[in-house]
Amino acid sequence: MVERLDAEARAALARELPGWSPVEGRDAIARSFRFADFGEAWGFMARVALLAEKQDHHPEWFNVWNRVDITLTTHDAGGLSARDVALAKAIDRLLG
Ligand code: HBI
């Protein structure tokens, strides 16, 4: 059973994941990405998909053309867990 983030870890989120924002009404974090075109967005999604499989932790996401919106939460924990932080950091590393 994976645990929800404790208060200390939550306080660190703003510093550790500056590009991500809390989701209104949910214990989750989200970030929107914009790319040059759909091909770039799709390539990014393909790389995120590989990260998700590797971490066995999957995003909730939305794509339209060059936009990719990603929301992270842990269903098994009923909210944010360390798995969300790890995946968000890995996604941010894709941006170089
Ligand atoms: N991804 N975001 C997210 N949250 C989960 O709880 C989760 C997942 N991917 C796989 C997964 N859980 C499974 O390992 C469990 O449902 C068994």
C-alpha cells in the first residue's frame, strides 16, 4: 500500500516541482505543456508513456494538437504519493 505524501513532502513540492500546480478539489498536481506542433507533442507523450510503464505509475492526461495537460495522483493512495513526485521529476527531465 503506497502512502499519501506527508506535510513535509507537500511543503517541498513548490520548490521541487515549480512547473506543477495543485489541482482544485483534488489531491493531485498538474502541468500544461505546449510544443511546436502535434508531432512534437506526440513524441513527448511517447516518452512519458515509457516513463510511466517503467515506473508502473500512469498519468491522467489530455492532448489537443500541440498541447499536453498532465495530472498526477495515486489511485492506490487516494491522493498524492511519492510516485507522483518521482514521475513529475522524470517528466520535467525530458524537457532538458
Ligand atoms: N498509476 N497514477 C497511477 N496511480 C495508481 O494507483 C496506479 C498507476 N499505475 C499502475 C497501478 N496503480 C497499478 O500498479 C495498481 O493499480 C495495481
